[in-house]
Amino acid sequence: MKWNSLKAKALLAAASLYSTVAMASPDLGEAEQQATNWHAIIMFIIFVGFTLFITKWAAKQTQSAQDFYTAGGGISGFQNGLAIAGDYMSAASFLGISAMVFSSGFDGLLYS
């Protein structure tokens, strides 16, 4: 291959452009470690503990498989409707936000 050919010049230009881009990096400066957010950690532990407490309490109320699947017949139509609506909105928002991020990039998170 002759170095004066068009292919050789294009290869040389691409290699120099690639190496320039590969060496470019932002100047981030010196990194600082943030203080531990103990309030958030404590609130998370309280939330998880409360959820486990409710789960244990509800498990004691269930005596059979029929109780488990029908909640012992104690759920009204309104409560069941709220549960179905919440489930639908949760799934729709999860899929909708994923679609927005796919179609418009990171800016799709603005709608979440």
C-alpha cells in the first residue's frame, strides 16, 4: 500500500482522530468523600423492619391456602379495585418510563 493513496490518508486521519478522542477526559478535580447520611440509613432500616413486622403479623393471620389466596374473604370490592388500580399504575409507569428513556434518552427520566 502506498502512503500517498487516499485509503492510507483516510486510515491515518481516522487513527489520529481516534487517539485524540481516546486521550480526552474531563478534569474532575480532586474528589471529596461525602459524609455518611445516617438519617437516610436509619429511616431505611426502620422502613424495612416495619415491613417485616407487617409481613410476620399477616402470616400469623393466614391459616390455610384459601385464606392466603382470598384473604379470608375480608376484602371489599373497593379495596380490591384500589389494589388492581395500583398494580396497573405501577406497571404502566415502569414500562412508560422505560419507553420514554428509550425514545428520548436520559431526558425521559424528567417524566418520572
